[in-house]
Amino acid sequence: MNIVIGALLVLLLAASAGVVFARKPRRQVLALSVNGFVLTGLFMALQAPDVAYSEIVVGGVALPIVFLGGLAALRTEEKHPEA
């Protein structure tokens, strides 16, 4: 069991680094979602299924959808120079 937890912690480190080092906001949101799913696996390995279910809903699905909605609202159209 310790090997599984160690492997999940390494995956969590990689997913967290992906969130930090991603340059584009959409990739950051995708990495954040992956981070939520890895945390879900870690919580299941630590025998905390209620926290894992909350994490999969909030961290894996709801929060990325909110962030993508915010990014879509912030999109600006390219302005063409007047001729």
C-alpha cells in the first residue's frame, strides 16, 4: 500500500508542476483537472472515500468548468486596424 501512495504522491507532484509551468490558461485548467483526479486517487488510497467523492466533483469537474467559463467570458476579439 505504501508503494501505491508513493506513486500517487509522485503523480501529484508532476500534475502540480504541470499547473505551475503551463503557459496557456486552458492548459493550466486541464492540468488542474488532472491534479484533482490524482488527488481523488490519493484520497481513495488513504481510505477517505467521502473526501475523494467531493474532490472528484469539485476539483476534477466543477472548478475547471468555472475557470473555462471565466476564460470564455474574458475572450476579446482581435481588433482590425482601420484602413
